[in-house]
Amino acid sequence: MTISSVRVAADRLRAVGARPTPVLRSDWVDATAGCACYLKAEHLQRTGSFKQPRRGSRRRGRRARRERGVPCCVVVPRTTPGAKIDNMRRYGARVVLCEPTQSARSETAAAEAAAMGGAAFVHPYDDAAVLAGQGTIGLELAEELPQLDAVLVPVSGGGMVGGIAVALHALRPGVRVIAVEPKGKGLGRCLALSQRVLDPEAANGALDTIADAIRTKCLGPTPWAAASQLLDPAVLSVDDDQIRAAMRIALLELKQVVEPAGALTLAALLSPAFKQLREACAAHARAQHEHQLRHVAAIVCGGNIDLETLFLHVRTGP
Amino acid sequence: MTISSVRVAADRLRAVGARPTPVLRSDWVDATAGCACYLKAEHLQRTGSFKQPRRGSRRRGRRARRERGVPCCVVVPRTTPGAKIDNMRRYGARVVLCEPTQSARSETAAAEAAAMGGAAFVHPYDDAAVLAGQGTIGLELAEELPQLDAVLVPVSGGGMVGGIAVALHALRPGVRVIAVEPKGKGLGRCLALSQRVLDPEAANGALDTIADAIRTKCLGPTPWAAASQLLDPAVLSVDDDQIRAAMRIALLELKQVVEPAGALTLAALLSPAFKQLREACAAHARAQHEHQLRHVAAIVCGGNIDLETLFLHVRTGP
């Protein structure tokens, strides 16, 4: 997976109507995070999520499928919020629920593909074409924000963080790509030990987090191979209370509806861990004449949430 | 007030950190409105409202004042929501409440200006510099959307609609500037009769609408003189239920928090009256080989609202 496959994906995405997403700014967020923050609003992509139009292949994407009249089945864990399932159906997909494990997902998807007479299976992240499609976010960042020092990217199976890392490594090798995970994932330890899966038995389950979109425990083999060496060793972890507080800030300061996974990087920007990282980096930069974390982008990746759940989260936030 | 004063205002605004606002798109809104809709997100301006940074003069704007350490007093009706008053204070303004009438506002502002030792009084709309500042929205639309057939603009005292009309008349004279008002204002009749104030006694009061930011009954003399002849004779009126429904659509489909005034033009796009206007225009265009309403921008002007009020409005909507 290379920068040229990202460029090809960008052309294809333009052809199916995807647009570069806006970059949002907020004085309040800048002041609180202690640096200039650029919130890349992927939740404002046409479908309310980076997932569909960022697909890399011409034949891919649930929404694109509907527009071409191609039958499409989406397999999702039974814990998926109703608002997302409704959206998938609205775009013409047949939705099949499965148990919230990696193995149940693979088995159900294989069975459905066979029942459809050998339909192509598109993995949500373990696929070079998916990485290339999501790498187009990195392409846009490189074009829009030449001043960038780092980008915070939410991580689940690694498709987005992997694609962005490959794109930025090619175009702006000085930009640090920092993964943000739901607490308990332990990606930092995986990176330190250069080991994709630390506990094979636990890897099949789902993370305990309100961020329903990003409960995958380990990076997939394809993103790991493409990008694990390009990621910053620092990984930021946020818990549910930090996510809820960030969802509230998104509403009040950014005027944006984001789902829990979409608030992950904003939660990280506002966290004590980010402040420590920024200060450590500043001390090191002064000594080494290197870049500090002065201009930091954060990917806001999804806004598919029903209003009752949204209100509940922002009311119960700390 | 001319296009060159709008260009001067644009340069000054850039210098104090205002940015062009994003244009949001939604497949759902396009399909429901029956045309391509471009939602110009003025609520994403740094302060959450078009009002402050769009000021035309170098010496103006509450936020700009704080940054320069200039003492600033803002006179607002006592019916102003607490969230807005909090925001004004956060930007360093002293806030003085008055009765919700035009005369009380003028008298209170004059008294406060005198008490401050002769401070300059900045009227919210009856001021050529304010029109020029808000005309920069028209400048951006002309640059960003060459395909535009019309723009829907919320109207209160007329500063925004007047500034945009002057700018677009100079740069894209074919674009129709259509005012959207809270029901009961009666601007359409004023335009038809070329009379700014139809009932001088009633003009002093406030409109009965949940759109607290736009309760002024008549256009001010300055916007009326500058732009009343440039406005489309069709004026769209929306009621509180339509506004609440549009706030809900803004949350669900656009992922945006907007206050009632901010949802006004979206409510108009989704209204039966807009459909009638579009169809009448299409029939006429076919006969006369003129433009139809195919590409329509709508100004989303404010997102200053507290969450409890927001939730209340979108829950009680139809």
C-alpha cells in the first residue's frame, strides 16, 4: 500500500461525489489544549461517517452500492446502535446482526457472501484498498495544513490510522501520527514490543467502551504491516467519562454532533496525557531544535447517533 | 455602501482572524428541498455567530475589543438567553439588560455610552460598516459557489440580508437574494408597497418567535435604503414548529447545533412555500429560458444555545 494507491483512491472518491471535509477551529479548544487544534470533520462526509465514501475501490462502499443498484449486505455486531442500522438500511443495505466477536463476524460474513452467490467480502479495515481510501484523509491534511506538527487519529482495527500514516509519511514525513484508543486496548505496549497481538485469546472479544464504532481489540494484519512502524510510540488512551465530556464540548464549543468514537481525539486533546506529551515534546524540541506540538490536527470520525443517546451521554458527563 | 467597502471589510476581518466559513451539504436536505442546497455555516465562525467578527470596522466587534483591551458594553433585551449572555461575558463584555423594545434599547445604549465617557455606539444593523462586514458572506458565496441561483438569508433588522444583497448584486447580479423571516413580520408586504414601516406603533415591539436573535420587526433605514430594491419580492415566512423541526434536522442530518434563528433558512428550504416558489420559478424559467432554483445557498447564522433549551426544542418539535 503506497501513496500512489492513495492518490488513485482520491480520484475514485471524487468521482462518486465525496468531498474534502472541513477543518473546524475553536478558540476554546485551542486555549484548553495549549496548541492550535484543527478538527478534521469526517463526520460531515455525505454519509455522516468516514467509513463509506472513503473506501478505496471503485466497487466498494455501501452508499456507492445503492447508487449503482448492487445488492449489499452489512454484517454488524448486535450491539450496534439502532441509528446506525437505520442509516445503513436507508442507503439500501440489508443488515445482518452477529455476536460481538471477530470470529462471529468473519463466519457470518462468509456465510452471507456465499448465500448471495459468491458476493465480494469487504473487510472494514484489513484490506489495502480500505487503507488507501482512508489515506485520502492524510492527503487532504497534507494539502490543507502545511504547518502541521502532529495528527491524532482514533484507532480500532487500524484502517484509518494506517492509511493516514502511509500518506503522511510519504508527503510530510515530519508529522507525528499519534493513535488515540479507548482505554484498555493497550496499543502502546504492542508498538513498544513490535507485536500485533499480545493476548490471542482476548483479541477475539470487544473492548468495554461507549465508543461502539471502535471496539476491535487489535490492529488487523494489513494495517499493522503497512503502518505500525510509522506510528508515534506515544498512544493516548481515553476513558468513557473523557469521551462524554468531549461530546459535550463538541456540542457547546464546536456546535457539532459526534458519536462517542467521533469524540475520541477531542477527548485526547483535552486530556492531561496530551498536556504531558506536549510539554515533554517542547522540552525535547528546545534541546534538539526539533518541532514542538504547536499545530495538531485531530480526526473527528463519526456523527451517527440518535438524539436520546446523545442527550443521555452529555447529561451524565462529568 | 458599495462592494469596495465589503472588500475593505474582508481584509480587516482576515487580519483579526476571521476565516471563511465552511459550506455544508446533505443528501437528505437536497432530496427533501428538491434542489442542491449549500448551507453556509456562519455558526462555525470563531464566536459561534456571524455577529461579531463580521463587523465591518477595524474598531468594532466585542471579541476584537477584548483582544485589544478596549472596554465594551453590550445592551441586550432581558429576554436574551443566558447562554448568549455568558458568551458575551466570556469575551470580556459588560452586559446590560433592557426592555425588549427598540426605544428601550436605543435609550439604554445612549446612556451607557455617555456613562463610559462618550464610547462609540455600534448599532447591530443600522450602520453601513456593519452591512459591509456582513456583506463579506456574499463575497465568499460568490467566490465559492459560481453555480448559485439563489441564497436564502434570515432577516431581522436587515444588516445581513442587506450586506449580502449589495455584494451579490455587484458580483453575481443573477443570484436571487430571498429573505426568510419569522412568521408575522410581513416583509413581503413592505417590499411590495416599497414602505419600510407599515405600522409605526407596532414597530417598536418584538416579534413573537422562538428565534430570539431576530425579533426586530422592521428593517433599519440603512439596510432598507441600501438593499430593499435588490431583494427578491418573494419572502419566505416560517413558524416556530417549522423552526423546531429544522433544528432537529440540523442535529440529525447535518450534525450541527443551531439556535432557532440559525435554523430559519433550513426551515424555509424544507417548507411547502419554498417548493411552490421553486416550481413557479421552474415553470417561468422554461417559458423565458431563465435560471431555475437549482443551486440554493442558505445562511445558517448562529449556534449560541444552551443544551437544555436545545433538547427541549427538538423534543417538542412536530
